[in-house]
Amino acid sequence: MIVIISSPSGAGKTSICKKLLESDKNLRISVSDTTRIPRDNEIDGTHYNFISKDKFLLKIKNNEYVEYAVVFGNYYGSLHSNVLNLLDSGFDVLFDIDWQGAKQLKQSNYLNILSFFIIPPSKEVIFQRLVSRADQSGDNKESINKRMSFYETEISHKNEYDHIIINDNLEDCTNEIIKIIENKRVKL
């Protein structure tokens, strides 16, 4: 099964994905390629595969990505080969991606896709979360404002997902997603 988690910036999708991976040994993350510069706390090959724009564009040309998108000026993409390796090894594959990538995955030949859109309790909460994580993420006031300007666009895609979950409490939100994943597995 493929599990997609999407949200506006700051709604908690990466934290939720970490919790899901800790609690579900049958779930593995799809490590995306990106042209973005690594943040201080990120490890190449673990958080992302950090590659050049030229190398990324070559992979697009060779149809190596199941999904890719340009987000805040950087390319992000998931390799078919990585997804197939995980599925062939008996794991469900978790995607921490935006609405553009989710749309491409849903249009792909992969079966058994379960998608979640995480929303904050309010737009103000997103702003506060982005400000509070700025030191860790390397975001400055300009990049926070840029992320906030995309909020309405991102949130407008929520109805394209199987489930919309409000992240008012990280534990409750994660547990709700776990229950839905477990119920889906029983039906497969």
C-alpha cells in the first residue's frame, strides 16, 4: 500500500510521518530527491537525496520519477525504483509530499493508495508553528511569509484526499491515521 501525507507548510506532516514510522514497522518512507540545500540537521540519503538540478532534470527526462514537483523554487521527486524496491520487500510506502506529488501518484499505475491531508486548527497556528521552528528549519521572515502566501493554494486541494485530519494534537492526529491505515490493511 502507498500512504500519502500532505499538508500546508507547518501543519505537522513531517512530525506525523516520524511518529508513523516509529509505531509501524511495516511502513517505510520514500526518500525523495531534492535540489534544495540540506539544513543543518538533515542527512543525505536519510532525510533526502540531495542532488544537483542538472541531475534532477536528467532523471525527469529519463522518466525515473513517479512524482515530482517544484516547491518554493526547489525540485522534489520520488524515484520509481525506490518505491518498487520497498513494495517488493513487503513494506507499505509512506510519502511526505505536497498536493502536486499526491496528484501524480494518484494518476500513476500504483494500486492501494491511501491519502491524508493534514490541516491545522487555524491559519494563525500555522504561522506560529513556522515562526517557532524557524531556527531549526533555517527559515527567515521572508521565507515564512512566502510559505504563508501558499497556504490558501495548498489548503484548496484538501478535498482531493481520502481523509482530512485536523492536527490539533500530534498524538491524537497520528493515532487517527494509524487506525485508518490498519483498517485499510484488513480490507486488502
